[in-house]
Amino acid sequence: MRRGCISLGNVNCDRCKQAVPYPERYLVVDEKDEKEVESGQAVRYCVKCAFEKGYAHYKKEKGDQVVTFLPEPEVGQG
């Protein structure tokens, strides 16, 4: 499962080890989606690493381009 979160200032990216400052966004992925994770664990990715892993993308919303962690809809689906 993917969960988009907002940092309270005490979160580090598990991939690049950089601190995610308050109030930046980050992604939490549990072991069902991530093969590198031990059972029962979750991984935290900063926005940059989430893009590099393919978990983040841009979408248009109300005329603005925003970052989303939701999976992209497949072609042909609404």
C-alpha cells in the first residue's frame, strides 16, 4: 500500500538518507509493493526518490500541475 504523508520534521528517506523537512511530503510503501523490504516493514521515500522509483508522477488538477503518489490510470480507464 502507498501512503502520501507530510513530514513533521523527524523523517529520513530510506533510499537517499536525506531528512524530509517539515512540511514536505513523502511516501510510505509497505512490503506488499516493495520487494526490498523485510516483512512487516515500511519504506519512506522523499519526493525525488519516489519519482526515481516510479511511485510519483505529475497530474493536472484544476489547471495546475501537481505531484501525486497515486498510481497512474491505465489507458482506456477513466
